[in-house]
Amino acid sequence: MKLIFSEVFGKAFIPEKVRPNLRSYLLKAGYVDIPYGMFGNFFYLTLVLTGISFVMYLQPLMQGFSPIKAALFSFLAWFGVQLALAVFVMFGLMFYFDMVIYQRTRAMEEVLPDFLQVVSINLRGGLSFENALWQAIQPQFSTLSVEIDRVAKKVMTGQDLAESLQIFADSYDSPTLKRVIALIISEVGSGGRVADLLDSITDDLREVKALKNEMVASVVSYIIFVSIIVVFIAPFLFAVSHLLLSIISKIGAKVGANSYSTVVNVPLNFSKVSINPDEFKVFAMYALGTISLFSSMIVSIIEKGDIKGGIKYIPIFVLGSLSVFLVVSHFIAGFMPKV
């Protein structure tokens, strides 16, 4: 019963005009059907969180309100909080699906040359193209085997081969796969030598992969340079700055500005430090987190050619830089004389 209500709520909150685009988007993430139940469960989650927020934070604000004002405030507050939570959940789901699409596409492109080679061998063994696809399904091809199994079953049940292959190409966010499938459909339709085409495509894909690996190897020094700056140099400089600021603040607290200025006529006033060391420490940690975030994106662009591949570097850079900052701050503070 709960699942049924989740499906109903999921369908109710997704407009009809959005569903075709949503289905195409989720197909790239491996979802054949739109998971309305999941969207309905997230609606219940936002409802519960809104209720908790209302009871803990918003209801105390209505003390002394008139009934009409309290009712109006409750409606607007509930609507605004749940809308904000829904938007937050929506962006979180989009981020999750984008990462699934990216990982799924990269995994497919890794095994695509080997799969095409097996299909070519089957074709040269005298099998038809449909049977060659079927016989090429092997466990090491992971999700690609599942998609090809689906294509082979559709063809064997009477669906057009070109249409089935095009649906398979649309299930991945891969321009490479789309070009490969377009060439295969054209060659099969013209009755050409598909095995020779697959061999040529396989050689080209492996050559492109080798070139990408060479490019990554040529920029390893830049990756190491950025990593050292983010994880070691920047935290060390922030730690030294924090220590220096703390020393100046302690000196300023002991040296009176008036007595100092009467002895030496210089435009310095150590008794007033506009930056609090504790606030600077918080600022340094936020700054290191921001630097680590964008540095992981830069490293990802250098290494992978896109930003999505750098998600795995974010926790490494953030935790590494913050750990070095805290350790260095504690370490050098122990060697400084007490002021």
C-alpha cells in the first residue's frame, strides 16, 4: 500500500511534458522505467523534515500571533520550507544521476573495443550479426552485456535491428558509442563487410585510448605540482600566518599603544589587531576547503578532460589539506616561545 501511494505521489509531481525527457535522461543512468516510487518516497522525506523543522524552529516564532496571522504564517512557512527541501533534494538527485551516468559511460567505453573484437570474431566464424551479438555476451563486459542481451532479445522477437541498436546507443551518454552504432547500422543496412568495419573501429578506439594515456602521462608533473600546493604548501602557509597573527595579538595585549608611542614616534599600534586569530583559523579552513574543491576540478580536467572525474579527489584534497593545517599549527605552536 505504501509503495502504491509512493508511485501515485511520484507521478502526480512529475508533469506529463517532462516525463519523456526524464525517461531519456534516466535511461542513460540505467533506469528502463521512471522510478516514480523513489520520487514519491523523497516527497515523504521532505514532508517529514518539514514537519520537524516546523515544530522545532517555526512554531515557537508564532507565540502571541492572532489565529489568522498564525494560520497564514504556518501555511507560508510550511510551503516555503518544503519547497526549499524539494529543490535541494532535486539537485541532489541530479548530481547523483549525473555521477551514475558518468561512471556507467566510462565503464562501457573501457570494454567497448574488446566487445567489438569478439563480435568481429563471431562474424568471421559464420554467424549472423544478431547471433554474433548474442554470442559476444560475456561476464567481463558487465553492464554492456546486459544492454546487448536486451538488444538481442528485441531483435529475436521481431524488432528492427537498426531501431534496437539506436535505443542501445541512446542508453549511454557517449558520443563515441553513438558514432560507432551509426557506422554499424549503415554498414549492416548496405550489406557491407561488418567484420572489417568492427576491426577498424576497434583499432581506432584502442589508438585513441593509447593517445589519452600518453597525454595523461605527459601532464603528471602538473598534477603532482597542484596536489603538493593544495595538500602541503597552502596549509603550511595558512598555519604560519595563523601563528604569526596569534603572536602579534598577544604582544599587542601586553604592550600599551600609548606608552609605546611616547617612546618611539612610529605610526604603529600593536594594541589594536583588527583580525581575530580564532576567526582567521575558521577562515583558513573554509579557504582550504574551497581551494581543494576547485583544485580537484582542475586536476580532473587535466587528467580526464572533464570535471566529473574529479569527484573522487575532493575528499582526498579537503581532508589532506585540513589535516596538514591542523597538524602544522599544533606542531609549530609547541616550538614557539610563550609570549
